[in-house]
Amino acid sequence: MPRKILSISEALASPIRRQIVLYLLENPGSSFNKLSRRLNIGLGNLYSHILILSRVGLIRFKKSGCRTFLYVNTNLLINNKNSKKHYS
């Protein structure tokens, strides 16, 4: 069983997860299928990375019918960046 990721920094330590976040920042509201095709990642692998990002609050979902759209929680990124400046 994978170790539970506790922080945003740990979640973003993975290059694939950073790619996911960057892609969603540029393409908010992308679907799992579109993201999978654009990043050349299998749906199962993508889902596991999205799950980790959502557990730390970086990704949020919006369901419409049978489709799910993915968005980055930009407020969390801004707050995390500001808190690091405060402690630097």
C-alpha cells in the first residue's frame, strides 16, 4: 500500500503530478480522457495521481452527467506559496 502523502510539496514531488497540475492550470475543466490523451498516461495511472492531488486539496472535480471535469484549486496554491514566503 502506498504511503499517504501529507503535504502539497510531497504531492508535487512527482513529475507526472506536476505535469497534471500545469496542464490543468492552462486547460481548466479538462476531462480524464482528454488529460490522459494529452499527457500520454493510462487512465488507471492518471486516476491514482489525481486521487493523490485531490487528497491534498490541489485538484477539485465537477461532475456533469456522466462526465467529470478537473480543476486546480488555485487558492490553495496561492496560500501555500504565501505561507512559504512568510517562513523563509
